Amino acid sequence: KRLFRDAGVPTADWLMAPVAAGEAGHHLGWPVVVKPSKQGSTVGLTVVKRQAEFDPAVAYAREYDDEVMIERFVPGRELTVGVLDKLALPVGEIIPQHEIFDYECKYTPGMSEEVFPAKLLEPIATECRRLALLAHRTLKLSGYSRVDFRLTPAGHLFCLEANTLPGMTATSLLPQGARAAGIEFAALCDR
């Protein structure tokens, strides 16, 4: 997140545990996202809406990682951009049945809708793709990655994370973005 900020990739404010619930609320406001720093698939993640929920959420995240991040919750649409070499693929939108694209929505058929390309105004789609490439380069990634964003109702993009080893099944998000760019799964795997 520090590298993103230095490079001009917007990302939500955050704190690292240990931090008191009152301090987290004061600096970030409610709700916050409490998550293991080095875990994937939203495992161990909780959206905390009230101070009383904070300590149990931190304890839950610690079951999966010794580092716990507390991040300002960014409301809005869930977007994702695959990056293949130096190419930003079309932006996709994930429309989950839950408040966030959590583990159940990711891995249970019918719990989310994935739209490629996303129905966005072109300037927003272009900026999202630019930021995905910038995030990919900033972290010195190579080959491929997938960069996730939230688009606020006011039209601001916030980078959630860069997935350095995204799913590579035919129905995973990166291959769906590639297909939207005219790159079929076999060709993607070859590349």
C-alpha cells in the first residue's frame, strides 16, 4: 500500500494491528475491513461496522496470519483488471450476492455475477486499466497479475490489492478478462 501511494495508485487508508478499537474508529471511521495481511480469497476477513465487533474480528484474522490489517471500508462497485505482460485486459465487474465479494460468493455457483467488460463510462474504464498497469509495474510483477478495485458512488477508484498468482481455471476472473480481449483460454495459457 505504501508503494501504491508513492506511485499514485489510490488505496484506502489503513492501520496495522495491534491497534485499539477506538483508535481504529477515530482514524478510519466505521465500517472498517479487518483482514489477514498475507491471506487470499477473503479468508479471515470481516467487515466491522461497530466498535464492539472489532476485537473479535482481529482475533479471527490472527487465526490466519500474524499480521492483521485494518482498512477503511470503501463502498461501491467491485472491479478487477487482469494484466498480461504489458497489456491491461478489459475491466470486469463482480456483482456479489453479499456486501463484499467474500469466500462464499467467490466459490459458490450463482453467488456472484461477473461482467466482462464492465458497464462503465470509458474514462473510468481507461483510468482503471491505467492504474492496474501502474500497480503491476510498481510491485515489479511479471507475466500476469490481477488488480482489484472499488469504484465509489462518487466515481473514485481505490486499489484493494494486486493478486500475484490469480486463479487460472477457464472460469476464473483473469481468463474472463482475456476472453473479453479476444484471447481464448488455451492461448492465454500458452502466453
